[in-house]
Amino acid sequence: MEPLNVVAQLWERIEARDWDGVAGLVAEDAVIEWPVSSERIVGRANFIAVLRDDGDADESSVEVLRILGDGDLVVTEVEIPQDHVVYRAVSLWTVRDGEIVGAREYWTSPGQDPAPRWRAGYVEPMVAD
């Protein structure tokens, strides 16, 4: 299966809470890094446990805003709204032989990192679509 299709299916299965389906797309020794929170998830079992044990996971939908692929590298931008916050992530996935072997994901929420005042003369605010 093409790397872009593997990652597209990953997000579909995450939204469906199909943890066995997610496990079928992730290599046993995959390494997923979350630099914003300084965490590294090592292994398929730990990745599935983190997803499954998320207290807000049952209420979350996943909207894939963008997906791009080049060889073994796939980049996604997703939005996951929850009652109290909207999460956004840009993820860089590495896929080999039909399995996700690694990722680096940058998770944040709009407004979490306010713009510094010194840039006000150079920028304009983004308006949500």
C-alpha cells in the first residue's frame, strides 16, 4: 500500500476508534515523537495505549485538513475539536513496507501561543474559516 494511503487510513481508523485497525498500520517498533510535550512513544503497543487511554478520545472527530506524500514521507495537518479546545497537529510520518515506522507530531491549539506585541506592525490576525 502506498505511504499516503497508509497514513490516510491511520487517521480514518483513529477517528473510528478502530484500535486493531490502527495497530495493523503501525510497525511493532515504531517511534512517535511529540516535541512540544517532550515525549517519545516507543512501540506499537504504547502508541495504541496512548490513543485508547486518552480521556477525551470518545468525543473527538478527526478532520484531515491536508495530506501530502513524497516517497516514504507523508505530512498531515489535522484538526480534532473537543468540548473545551480545538487541537491541531502537523505530523511527519515515515512509512516503510506498508507500515508506519516513525513520526514526529507537533500538537497545539489556536491561541495557545499568543503573538508577541512587537510583531503587531508586521502581521495581521488570521481569521478562522
